[in-house]
Amino acid sequence: MKGCGLTSALFALAAGAAAWTMGAAVAPGRARAAGAGASVDDLSLVVVLILGVALLYLAAHLVVGRLQKRFLVLTGVEYLLLGVLLGPVVPQIPALNALTSLMPMVALAAGWIGLLRGMELDFRRLGQAPSGAGRIAVLHGIFGGGIVALGGALFWRAGFLRGLDAEVTTTAATLGFLACAAAAGATGPVDLLESRYKTIGNNGALLRRASRLSDLFAVFVFGMLFCVYHHDGSKSGLELRPTEWAVVSVLLGALLGFLFRPFLGGDENENNRFLALVGVITFASGAAYILELSPLFVNLTLGVTLVNTAQSGARIRTTLENTEKPMDLVLMVLAGALWTPPPVVITLYAIAAFIAFRFAGKLVAGGLSSIGNAGLTRIYLGLLGHGEVTVAMAVSFKLVYSGPLVDVAYTTVLASLVAHNLVAPRILRTFLVDVGEIKSDPRSTSMTIPAAR
């Protein structure tokens, strides 16, 4: 946590420095257009806003950090807010306003998460997964995402989303995006509880593995969405059928994995391996961005290839895990910078419906998962959270598709992530207390948490 906080502070300082530099660069141009007096006013406004952002960041970081320890909530809201303040929504701070130039960085951050998830699919370790994790992941993916997609389609046909006219391709892709975001899991609640309480039993490992497999399932379907509903007017100029785009997505990641394998093997220096990974992921994400494919899926295929063919696959995975937290923070800030204010009333309806449909899908999946194993009846309570894969899918979708409907869907997913990060750890704690896997509170060696009634 201390290392993560230091990285966060350094990133905030870097963002503030960038805002200061760009603001100072813009101020002289405004001065020449409006006179010297305007220069002082504009520069003062930039300075005040930057200081305000810095203070807000520090306050949010301290407050959320305390809340996380005391009330079991996951952080992330402060980084989204920081991205919003540095993005186009607040044009007075021209730090991240040039979104076009940010697209490669967004693709890199999303690709990083995709590569890490691909490294999870090590065929030599599949037999070590806790029993039932695969079934839980598939059922939660099918019902958690399927009910959201079905509910969204019914809302659309019923006219609840009037005024958000979009092409059929964009509408279908948006519903698919919402379904994939609903299907994705999160290990954050499990990690938070295991860092605070002593846990026993297999539910922690089962939930972690099921969440990872849910991410794989969601990223695969998400990648196929970009193939089936490929955006018209691709930057590459290619006109291919959905099956051909799917083949291109798979082969692109696999071929890059074989091509770059020599550059990632045989080097014990983690810094060199990190730089090599940056180059590989940048190349793969850039190619996906040009072809308007999912950088998540292309890098997932790349990760599967590397972990199963490269001799240094385990070391590559360790390097990715060690750098995951800083990249997550970058991704959250960029997600905030990409946010566009949507229609308020419709968005509130969409958020409420998304959370309700997703919970219903998890509930159904939990019931089906428990067939033959009554101990899994409430396992869905540990799979309510969203993680970095959800954010990566959101920004990847935002790179390709645009319009009011996309803005509503994007805001809905981010709002659901924030809401679930606030409640998911506590809900999971209640479940683990009930099944007897949380025995003591580290703040008091003699305290025993009573079972919930």
C-alpha cells in the first residue's frame, strides 16, 4: 500500500506539472490575443485550478485511504475524479485535453491489463484451479452479462432511451459492452479482506480464480464484439467479414507473441524486461487501435502465447504483476479524462437498471452454481465487484465508438464500478463470516467476529 501511495503521489505530481507546463504555454497565446491584463488573469486562473486539483487529490487520497482501512471500501474514485478535472470537461486546465494524442497511451494501459489476464491462461496450471471455479465463471458470465443485455434491449424497445439515437451497429455493440462489463469480475474485495483478516478455507482462492476466469470470458466476448460489430470506416481501410476480423485478432496477438519472444527471454534484469514489455504492448495495442480491434483481446492472445511458449513466462508474469498497480492508476485517470457528461435523467435510469439486472444475473448464476454443492449458494456475494478489466473495456470501447448512447453506457459502467467498490468488500466479509472463514480482527488478537444473523 505504501508503494502504491508513493506511485500515486508521483503520478499526481507529474499530472500537475504537465497541467502547469501546458497552462503556461497556452497563457502567452491568450495574452497576445486579449492583452497583457488577460495574461495575468488567465495564468492566475490556471494556477488556482491546478492548486485546487492538487488539494482535492490529496484530500481524496487521505480520506479514501482512511475509509478503505476503516470501512472496507476500495479506492479508485479519486483517480477518476483527477482524470475528469484534467480532461476536456474542465478546459481551464489544458493538461489532458488533447484526447487524440492520448489514444496510444489509453491503448497501452488497456493492453497491459489484457496481457496480464492472458498470462493467467497457463495450460500447465489449469489443473491447479480450485474445483468449480470454471463453472462459476461461465455461469456468471452467461447470466450476469446476458440478463443485462436482455434488459438493455427491452429498455431500448420500450422507449426508455429516447433521444439517444444511434446506428444499429453502435446500439448492438453498446449492449454487448454493457454485458461484458457486467460479466467481468474483481479480486480487489478478496485481496482487501485477506490483507486485514485471517481467513481459512477455500472460498478466497475459489473467488479469486473465478474472478480471473470471468475476466477471461468477458475479454474474449468483448474482443469478438469488435469483430462482429466492426466500426465502419476503419482507419486501416480494410473491409473484412466478422469471422475474418476474429482470425486477424487471434493471429495478430499470437504472431506478435512468437515474434517478440526472443526479446523477453533469457534476461534476469526486471527493468530490461519491463522496457521490452512496454515495447511489445505498445506495438500490439497500436496495431489493434489502427485496425479498430480490441487492444484487450489482442494482448490477451499475446499473453496466452507468451506464458505457454516462452521460457521466461513466469518471470514475465511477475514483472506484469509488480507493475499492475501503477498501470491501474494511469488507466483510472485516463478513464476520467475520457468521460463526457451524458443526459442526466436517462443516465440515472440506466445506472439503476444496470446494477439491478447485473445483481439479478449474479443471483441466478449463484443458484445454478450451487446445484450439487449447497456451500456455493451465496458465492455470488463475492463476485459483485468490478475491477481494472471493466475500466479497460470501457476506455477501449470509448476509443472506437462515440455518441450520446456510448456516453450513457460509459458513465453507467464507471458509476457501477464506484458503487460496487464501496459495498463489495463488506458484502463479501458478511459472507465469509457466515461460512466461518473470517475468525479474527488483526486490530485485536482476542476479538472474534460474531457470525451475522
